[in-house]
Amino acid sequence: MTAKSSNVVDNRLDRIEQKIDKLSEAIISIARAEEKLVMLENDKKFLMQKMVEVDDRVAAVEKKVDETQGTISIIQRITWIGISTAVAAAIGAYLKR
């Protein structure tokens, strides 16, 4: 082989090596991106599970509030009846004097 053809072959091999290096860098970047996507998917699953748990807890609290609201309404009515009775008794006692 001549020096000129040797240089041509060397140049071609250098370009092939550069292209292979770029391809390997691209594959590494794709692998990193895939790892990030897997991590994001796992985080999404975890957050969705937590959201379901929080939603269940909120539903339970709403049910308790509804139950308690009925009890408080009854207690409030009894309190107002007692206050009204006490006021009426006080006025009646004042008028009888």
C-alpha cells in the first residue's frame, strides 16, 4: 500500500471510530433517559397510591362529620329549649312578684 492509500484508510477508520463513539454516547443517553422514566413511573404509582389513601381518609372524615352534625343539631335544639324555658321561667317569676 502506498502512503496515500494508507492515509485514506486511516481517515476512514477515524471517522468510523468517531461515529461509533457518538452512537455509544447516544445509547448511554437513551439508557439514562429510560432509567429516569422508570423512576418517574414508580414515583407516579407511589403518589397515586397515597392519593387513594388520602381520598379514603377524607371520605371517612366526611362520614363522621355527617354523623356528628346530626348529634350536634339535636344538642343545639335541646340547649335552645332549655334557654327558652329558663327565660320564660325567669320572666314568669318576675311578673308574679
